[in-house]
Amino acid sequence: MIYRTDYHVHTSFSDGKADPAGYILAAREAGLMELGFSDHVNLRYNNLHWTMDTAVIHDYITKMTMLGKEYKHPVLRKGLEVDYFNDMEKEIYDFISPLRLDYVLGSVHYLNGESVDSNPEFYSGKDFDKIFSDYFDLVCEAVSSGLFDLISHCDLVRIYGKNFSADPSYLYEHLAMTFARHDIAFEVNTNGMNRPLGDFYPDVRFLHIFRKWNVPVCVNSDAHLPARVGQHFERAYRLLKDAGYNEMCTFSRRERFMIPFEI
């Protein structure tokens, strides 16, 4: 039996379409052993429609803690998805460090002050290869920052179906090497199937590179509504096994634990 977890779901605390209890019931139906809530926090743009107001962060943690006591299955984990900005590392650290969380997802949604995933017009008339490589450089900075336990959708820049004009394997090689050097995990994010990309993040052609560098992995849905919890996980597990993975990471109190695929 696969030890199924999903550490990337968004509730009505940010841009999710349901309250946390709805995701718990969906997680049971999906056969999950652990469910992690990871609502959006953006310390630069705190008033965005898709982010949690940081003023309610303690209400969020209290709510998740209470739900964890009420529901014994699946095991509930408290997390956040926090946007990375390379000039705000101290502010991010000061915000995260006092919080009683099980894990923190780091994400890069902004490049040069603009969102990479809100509107395809961001890419119009620009050199996509430069955007692609600059995005990877910023993700590497997020990995190197030491702020996060796990990096989400590490090649989100592919969201609208564009790709590097040449073979991008050297970029994935450098990215995987950076993950390994700093002992940070990545996710196979299945939500790209619901986006114009129509595939997972990261590019599944390069999962073997992450495996070569022994980068810890877990499978996440990035669900914004309960029906997508655990979505497309069977394919993700199969791809990871084909790439040579035989275990996945779990999180508790900012510590990572490795669980065999089959237990």
C-alpha cells in the first residue's frame, strides 16, 4: 500500500473554494494518510485576492490545530505556501520562525515584480528563454535561502505551455543539484493538469535528474477545491517509480521523514 499524502491544498483562508473540513472528507475518500493545509502567504503583496491576510495567521493555525484534534484520519499537518522574494529573506524568516507549523512550502510566483501565472500577457513580446532561465535562478535562490522545507511547482514558468527553445536539461541539472546541496525537497505537483500546461510540475522528462541527485520528493495536488485532492496521484507515483524513487517525504514540526512507497 502506498502511504498517500497531500501537503499542498488551499482553503477559504486564501484562494481555496471550500472550508478545511471539506478537504478532510475528500482526503478520506482519496485514501490519504496525511493531509497538509498550505494556504498562500505573500509578505510583499498582502492584499491580493488569492493570499491570506497575515493578520489572521494565528486564527488559521488555531483552526487547523482544532481540526487535527477533531479528525483523527487522515493525520492533519499545518503548513503555509510562502512566496519567496530575494530581498525579503529576513522578513520571511521573522514571520515564519515563531509559527508552530509542520512544514513551509516555498514558491516563486513573481519575476521582476510581475506574476508569472496570472496572465499569459506577461510573456508577450519577451524572450521566453531568458524568462525561463531567470525563473530557475530565482527558484535556486529560494532553495538556497534555508527558509523552506519544500519547494512548490519548481518550474511554474511552464504554466502556459511554453518551453525552453533548446534542451533545458542543464537547467534542471543545476536546479536538482541545488536542491541536493541544501537538502530541500521538491514536489510533483499534479495541478498543472488543470492549467493550460496540461501536465505536471516539474517537467516529467527530467524526474530522473532529481533522482540522480537523491532529491527528496512528495506528490501534491495543489488543490483549490476538494474534488482535486489526490488528483492524478496514480500517474505521479508511477512516474516517480519509473524514475527510480522508492520513498517519499513526510513532515512534522518542520522535520522531514522518509517513508517507503510501499508499506
